[in-house]
Amino acid sequence: MIGLIETAKDITERQRVEEALSLNELQVHALLQLHEMADQPMQMIIDFALEKAIELTRSKVCYLAFVNADETVLTMHLWPKAQRAAELAPQINPLAEAGRWAEAVRQRQPVIANQDALPNCFETGAPDGVELMRHMDVPVFEGERIVAVAGVGNKETPYDENDVRQLMLLLLGMWRLVQRKQGEDRLRATADALRRSEAYLVEAQRLTHTGSWADDGTGRPLYWSEELYRIFGFDPQQGLPTRDQSLERIHQEDLDKFLHTFETAIRQKVDAELEYRIMLPDGSVKYVHTIGHPVLNADGELAELVGTTVDITARKRAEETLRRSQAYLAEAERLTHTGSFAGDSTTQPLYWSEELYRTFGFDPQQGLPTRDQPLERIHPEDRDSFLQAFSRVIDQRVDSEVEYRIVLPDGAIKWVHGIGHPVLNANGELVEVIGTTVDITERKHAEEERVRLHQLETDLEHINRVSIMGELTASIAHEVNQPLSGVVSNGSACLRWLAGDTPNIEEARETARRIVRDGRRAAEIIGRIRALTKRTAMPKGELDLNETIREILPLVGDEAKKKSVMIRTCFGNDVFPVLGDRVQLQQVVLNLVMNGIEAMNTIADRARELLITSRNTDPDQVEVTVEDSGTGLDPDASARIFDAFYTTKPAGMGMGLSICRSILQAHHGRLWATANQGPGTTFHFTLPKEQLEADAEPPRV
């Protein structure tokens, strides 16, 4: 019997040894597998550890929790994958609220509970249908601090110290791997962050054209960034350039300045800053801005010089464009006498252009004038209108313009035209007033001169008419004498018819009618003469050119007879009506006819003939010609005959043809002269037909 018991003990002991060996093999295998999982994600490592904990302790359930630095919060991973109903995120629980499964952390030692029918000590997170019969918790220490805790449960036999050792070894192996994994992850994250930072820096340098560098304090490069290679046009594949190579790229005119600046910085151990030019091999020039900073060692000696070099070529070119634009604007303002300004809501000046200073007579070297200073230079009679105009800009927030005078300190007066424009912010509030001030003094003087010349031209036109009337005195007297003689003769006859023993009333009545007719005829002749000698023209209207010309032919009849000139007409029957001033157009014809008569004064070997014609030349033009058989045009004088004050007559004023041309231009017509095929000259003038000009009143000349 004793032998059987001893045999049984031997068998049991052998089984325990075999189980221990088997567990040790599992332990070693698990640790080897853990080591091989170093490159796997953290969750896979945790899941593997949970599964191996169940296997090594022959349990049914397991958990693993990581403990925070002050041991107050646990992040728990539950159950092996095989027993999860679903993938569960780690649960975060305060230690104070955790159940019995966290007792090992509170007691800071392994805890074994082998009592049967234990209440669920997990409280939260237990899978449905799991009843915890017995369990074991083991803490993992790193120095004095608990970094993790693991627990297993529902082993068929009681947990013992061997289970504690198995779980402890597994957890220590897992924690070392986790630490290594976390360290690698941190290192990898740091390396990734460093690479990202370097990439961001490279990109930032590329976008901002900023290169960075370091040298040993003698100018020998120790480091150049990619962007610096690009700026200087070197190939980074060729390695760092030498000191001389980099200096050779600096513009010769800037080299001494560069060397002096950085030698001073190195000697005095202070920051250096400089703008200079770089000459690239292709001949292009870059502008750069460099800042150098000395780095000192613990003894205060220069260890190296670090800094940045920024390509500012684009900015320099933009500045040069801006300078040129400002110069062009200033020149344009000077040429057009246009000044520009900006002021606040009280019209206090904020900006004046150079031309505005010149306009107002202020010295730009003295700075902006005050609000009252330019106001004092505005003519007292115009000051109210100026203030009202700018009040509209400020109060009504609308554009406003005004003309006013400036009185300069020397008493000179300028006329200016000002425009103000309100600038509003997003809320519709007035921010400032901007605008222009144009010196219009010359324009005002020109307008005054234009008025004076217009009056002079009107006076000359009147003189020309009176002069023509003087030349036609004999014809006028003849024209008036004819109806007056008829009146006298018919009056005498009327008296005879009435003086008889039996008055002949019917004959007397007829004679009286002839008296009335001749009186009216004389009145019409005098009316036309008065119209031609008045200073003002008759109203414009629709005219029959043929009839208009016929009306003035009697006035030149006697002059033509006296000079042995035959006047013939050849008028078109369908000549368009024109819109114009009857008296002015008759003045033109009179001038041309009288000139033609005078041009034939010395002709003795041929007939003296003057031909007046009219015709339509195209769908909207009428042409009148006055052709003489005189001496013709002098080629040297033909280009000047329409110039004011040019004349070939000994007693002429030289204004007749000039006035004729002005009258026709005012009627939108033309006047010119041509040499005849035979002797003489032909003057032509055209006028537009009435339909095209009905809405356009010709200006006075």
C-alpha cells in the first residue's frame, strides 16, 4: 500500500515537473514570438499577450491595463480576440472606481482569489454570460512605479505562485517590447516630424526665396541650404562652393561693401545686414538681402557665422516699376497741371502730390499744409462754393466738383477745377476724401480770348458787309432811284388825270397802284441793304439757294455795267433746299461776285463774263460756283488767299475770303478755288441739304 502511495506521489511529481517544463517551453516560445512581433502594431502585441496569458495560466478570461504616471487611471484591454463579441475600444477607468480586478494596483503586489462563486469583480466590461469563479492579478513595476497590471480568471484549478511567475515573466517581456515599441514609435515620430520640418523649411525657403548658410567665421562655407544653391546658381551635387567661388558671384561694384560689412561683424562679433547684387554665369543679375549672426562658444570666441540670404530681385524690380510709375505720374500731373490729394473727413490734408504744391504755391519741403492754409489761398468770393462742394462729399458721401480761384502770395490768380470722391469702409463710414485739382487758368484765358476773337470776327464781318455796300453805292442808288423815279412819274400822271375838267378816276386809281408798287419795291431794296449792314444776322431757316442768289444780283447790276461785265446764271431746277442764315450766305455770294468783277478789271482782249451756277453734287450736297474770265490765280498766292489779312488789292483788308470760309464752315460747308482750263478762276462752295441739318443750328461766326 505504501509503495502504491509512493508510486502515486512519484507520478504526481513527475507530472508537475513535466507540466513545469511544458510551461517553461511555452513561456520561452511566447517570449520569442513577442520578440518577433517588434514591427507589429501595438494592438496586435497586446492581443497576443492576452492570448498567451490565458494559455500559460490555463485560464478562460484575461485583461491587461496600462497605468498612468501617478497611478490614478487605468486603460484596460479586455479578453482575447477569440472571446470578443466585437472589437472593443480600450476602456479608461479611474483607479478609485475600478473593481476588485484593480486590487493588485492598490495593494502593489500580486493578488490571488481562489474562492468559489466569486461575484463579478469586473463590474463593467465583462462579456455576456461570463461568471468569474476565481482570478489572479499581477502588477508590472518599472522601478517603484506600477506601469501595467494584468489579470486572468476561471482556471479550473486554484491559482498559485507558479501562475504568478508565468504571468509576471510574460508581462515583463511584453512591457519591454512595448517600451521598445513606444521608444521606436517616438523616435520614428520625431524623425518624421524632423523630416516634415525640413521639408517645410525647404518649401518655405523656396517659396520665400530665402537661403540659409553657415561658415567658420572666415567665409569658408560649412553649410548651404538648397535654396541658397539656387540663388547663387551653384549645383548642390558638386558640394559646397569654396570661399572664392561664392565671392566671384558677387557684383564687383558691391564686393568691397560686402567684405567690409562681414569683416566688421566678425571682428566686433555683432550681427551684419547688407543688400548686394549677384552676377550669374548667364549674365543675369539678382538682388539679395543677407543677415549674418555670430555664434560664440563658452569662452566668448567666434565659433561660426550663421545667417540667411533672401532673393529680393522681384521686390527690387517692383520698387523700380513703382518708382518709374510715380515718376511718370508726377510728370503727367506736371504736364496736365493736375494735382492729386487725400484728406480725412475734416478735409485735413493727408497727402498732396508735387503738382498740387506747385498749384497752390506751397513748399513741399515744409510738409503738408494745415487745413486752413490752402483755404486761405482760395479767392474770398469762391470760398463758400468750395466749402459747399466738399460738404456734399462729406455729408452726402457723393462725388462733387467745383471751379474756383486761387490767389497766390504774389497776387497772381489761378483758376482750378477740383473733384472730390468719398472713400467708405465696409460699414459705409467715411474714411477719407481723395480727388484731383486741375489748373485750368490757361483754359480760362483761352475761353476769354475765344470770346474776344469771336467778337472781333463779328465786327470784321460787319465791316466787310459795310465795305461791300460802299463798293456797291452806285448800284444801290440806281436800284433805289428806279422805283423812286416811277413814284414821281406816276404821281405827276395821277395829278394830271385828276386835274381834268372830268377827272379820270380809273386812270388815276391805276396810277396810284403803280405808286404803291414802286414804293414797296423801294422799301424791299432798302430792307435788304439794311439787313446786310446790320451787326446781327437774320434768323436761320430753309432757303432756296437760287432765289437767295437772285435777290442780291440787282445790287451788283450797276457795278457790273460800269466794269463791262456780263453776269449769267445757270441754276439747277431741282437744287436741294438748305438750312442757313440768308444774310450770311448772301454776303458770301456778294464777296465772290465782287471779287470776280474786280479780277476782270484789266481784261481788254476778251469778253468779261461772270457765270454763277448751282447744282446737286451727291445725295446730300449742293454746290454753287462763281466763275470769272479774269487774270487767274497766282500759283504762289493760291495757298494763302483764304488766310486772314492776306490781300492782293492795294486798298483791301484781306478779310473777305476768310470771313466767307468761316461762314460756310459754320454752316458745315466748304469753300475752295480752282484755276479754269482757260483764263480765269472758279470759286466753289458746298452746303448740306436741309434734311440732314434740320436739328443742327450752325454757330455764329
